[in-house]
Amino acid sequence: MEEKLYLLYFAGILALGISAQWLSWRLRLPSILLLLAFGFLASFLPQNPDEMIGREVLFPIVSLSVAVILFEGGMSLRFAELREVGPALGGLVTIGALIVWGLASLAAYFVVGFSPAIAAVVGAIVVVTGPTVVGPLLSHIRPSRKIGSLAKWEGIVIDPIGAVLAVLVFEFIMKTGEGATWVTPLWSIAMTILVGVVLGVLTAYMMIFSLKSYWIPDFLHNAFILAVLLLVFAASNYIQSESGLLTVTVLGLLMANQKQIPVRHIFEFKENLRVLLISCLFIVLAARIPLSTLIEVGWVGLLFVALLIVVVRPASVFLSTFGSGLNWREKTFLCFMAPRGIVAAAVGSIFSFELTHHAENLDLKQIGSLNEGELVVPVVFMVIVGTVTFYGLTAAPVSRWLGLASPAPQGVLIAGADRWIRELAVMIKNAGFHVVLVDTNFRNITAARMQGLSAQCASILSDFVSEELNLGGVGRLLAATPNDEVNSLACMEFTHLFGRKEVFQLSPWDSGSGKRQSVSDHLRGRVIFGHGLDFYKIARRVTAGAQFKKTSITEEFTYHDFQQTHGESATLLFVITETNRLRMVTADDSFVPKAGQTIIALIDARPEPIKLPPKSDGDGDSSPPEESPAKPAESS
């Protein structure tokens, strides 16, 4: 019976975590909120995670999971982004981190009632933000490239800094009675940086060399890198406490920025693994805290969270970025981008256990029914819940108010800039949507720019487009080049950015050819406009006089009336909804536009009527001229 209980418990944790992720996606809420809510509900179960898993096993699992998460975060960073954000980033992760530590420690001392030593540890723990919460927020908001890159870099780099700072403070207060001086933390900082950087660089070189030399078969790539990643993390922590976080961050950063081997498949594997780990970790860690404990912390914890949001974060941002070149809008946005995530939860849980374990040596005092060590976890979790709730609900509207992001990006990135594509892009732009064209033909790009369109001369498959091009306000891809294989590759390339739902391509020329078709169905994006309506068929229709037209659908002029007016010559392309959203009409779409919506369609030109010569009789009288429609030429 006990074995079945364990089986049900672990399966239930995973099910709860994935359910929370799905609900957050449906409700457009930060996933961490629902994960924490489910975790707090799980705290009512008869067995808590400490009893089911055991602290001796739970905390190493948490540490290894955090290593995977930070490695995946490091792989999302690009050195090219540092050209714009370098000075501001340096200030945020150094001066800004120290300001947060100092002010948060003061708040923990005066508001919560911690002793100075424990307050310093808590202040160090809440320095971290984390990729687990910053990344999803940025994906939801889609701010301008510069400020988005800065927030992403800060959220990842600050994690090992905050964790190491907490370790240094803890070690210092533990050795205070042994005559510790400021030399001790300085030596620890130097050793942490040395061990983290050296091991990270050496491991990255070993991985790259092994994969480049084909020593590792393809089916073992992900497993090999995961095993090496966890091993080097554990070894780094063994040599120098908490240096492993820096090691895996450096490792991920170097793997992402090298050009010798492809790493997209590795990144995708770690991204999927991260979702599973986060889903389980938040449930388990939150389930360790009874709701009664959070209630006992009460208004004191809420005031501490409010000070972090209203005072500490703005002070750190504006003081640390002085002279960095950021304008007030960008600095204000950063003030709304400091949610705490899994690293804060993990580090807080570990240090709470260590502080409680050394309670007698540290002479911890009682605050209510808990000692200081036990109080660390509920305070940290209140910070996580409070900051995620506040920033998750306010960051998006604030970014739009500041003009740094657009709500639910409706813009279109179009691969291709031929004549008919430019005409369509002008129509979309005039309808109020952002359009970016990318083409390798400079003449097409020049013509597009002369028409007032945003256009770049580059391959849609190049790193420049995915890493350098400003895609703020763009939320989907339309691959419309004459090459069906390039269109399919473009959709595969941008699926990770826009999602499979928002990548579209024209119908291939050999659509419906079965197994002999040039590109398999599973390698394509969503076919737009209609099956069989490929690049050249649209081009021929436009050359023959077809035009892109925008028509409003009303109660008086329905879509049925539109179809009767134009017949089969009209091809529905886009629909602008009542809420000003751009809907791409796919080949399998059965959507019927309704009153209040606007459609964009390709309508063939009507042939000019043929004027017949007047009929004459023997008297010379002529009858009125008759008009006879010309018979359309049959297409070959």
C-alpha cells in the first residue's frame, strides 16, 4: 500500500504542475501563480514533501534542477546583445544588487524583526529574480529589443550573484565567533569566480570538441550534455560552495554563442525539461509551507513585499543605471520587472534548513511561534507570490503605456518582398498593423522602402533576423518566398519564437502530391490563403490585374453579399476583427466573417466588355450597340 501511495503522490505532483501550466496559458496569467496556489493546496495533504521524499534527497534534487534551469537560461543569452545593454547591465548586477541587498536587509530587520545577521541573509536571497519568471513575462509582453535583452540578461546573471552573496553572508555569520574578518568573504568571492569561470570554460570546450569530432552519436547528445552538466555542477559546488550556479551559467552562455556546432536541439530539450522541473519544484516547495504559517506572518510580510516593490527596486534601478544611456521610460519598465522565482524559493528553503540546523550556535530568537530560521521560508515565499502577482499583472499594461510594447503583438514578419507581397504589405500596414519584410533581393527591399515599408536585405534563415532584427510588435511569420523549401525552413526556425500556431507559409506548388511532394506536411507551417494557391499563381493573378482590396462587412452588406458580388474570383486573405486583431485565414479555416469585421481579399479584375459594331439593315438604320462579355481565357 505504501508503494502505491508513493506512486500516486509523484504522479499527482506532475499532473498538478502541468495542469497549472495549461490553466495559466488559457487564462493568460503567470504560471508561477497557479503553481504556487496548487502547491499551497497540496500542503493540506496528510504527508508533506519532507516526509514523502526526505530533506536529504529533496534539496539535492532541487539544486540539480536549478542547475538545469540556469544552464537553459544561459543558452538564451547572446553576446551581441551586450553592445546595447552592457553598461546598464553592469550597473544592475553590481551596484544594483548591493543596493537591493542593503535596503532589503534593513527592511527585514525593521519590518519583519529579524536579527541583523539573519536579515542580511534574507536580503541576499531576495536579490535574485530569475529566468523562470522573467522569461515568460518577456514572452508575454514582447517589449522592444533593447529593454527586453537587458531584462533577460539581468534575470539570468543576477541568480548566481544573489546565491553566492547569500552563501558568503551565511559563512561569514557562521564564522563570526571564530574571528572571521572581511578577508574571508573576499577570498570566497575570488574562489567562486575562479572555480565557476574555469570549470565553465573547460567544460564548454570539452563538450564542443566532443560533439564537433562526432565522438557522441546524435541520439546521445541531450543525455550526454545533461549528464556532464549535472556532474560539473556537483563538482563545482564540492570545490567551492554555490560556485556551481556560476559554472552552469557560464557553460550555457558559451555553448549558445559558439558557432562550431548546432545547439538548437539541445536548447529545445533543456527548454522542455525546464518546464517539467519548474512545474514539479514549485508544487513541492510550496507544499512544504502550511498556509497557517503564511497567515501568521501576515501584514508584516506584506509590508516587506510592498517595500521591495515600491522602494527597493526603483532605488536600485535608477541609482545603478545613472549615466547608462537608458531613458526614463526604460528605467521605469525595469522597475516593474523584478519577480522572484525558483532560485529564490530553492535558496530560501536550503538556507532555512541550515539556519534551523545551527539554531543553537546562532542563538536564533523567536518571532511568534517560529524561530528566525523557520521564518525565512514563509517570508521568501510571500515575496515570490507578491512580486509575481504584482509584476505579472502590471508589467504588460505599464510597458504599453510607456510605448515599449504592444498588446498581443499583431504585426507580421514576411519572408519575401516581391511586387505582390509589397502591395499586400502596404494594405496590411494601412490597416494599422506593423509589417516587416525580409528578402535577399536588394531591389525588392529598395522598392519596399520607397513604399514606406520596414524592410531588411537578409536571408530569413540568417542569425541576423532572429537575433538582431527588432521584432517589437511582431507576433507571427508569413513565409512567402518563391522557394517552398525556404518557406518551410523559415517556419521551423521561427516556431520557437512565435509558436506553431503563428507561423504560416504559402501552399507549396506540388501540394496534394502525396508522398512525392517536395516538403512533408510535418515540416511545414500552417498553409495560408488556400491549398494550391502558391506564390506563382498569386503573382500571375496580380500581373493580370487582380487587386488586394479591403471591405467592411456590415448588417446591410454581409459576407454572403460579398461572395455574390465577386464570385469565385475573390480569395479571402485576412480578417480584421472587432477588437482590431489580425486573423490569418488558413487553407483549412471555416471561419465566416461577420458584421463589424473587415476583410482583405484578392479580387481578380473583371474583363472589359466587348463593344460590337452596330447592326445595319438595308435601309442604313442602325440598332443600339449591344455589349457582350468576353469569355475568359482558359488557364492551361
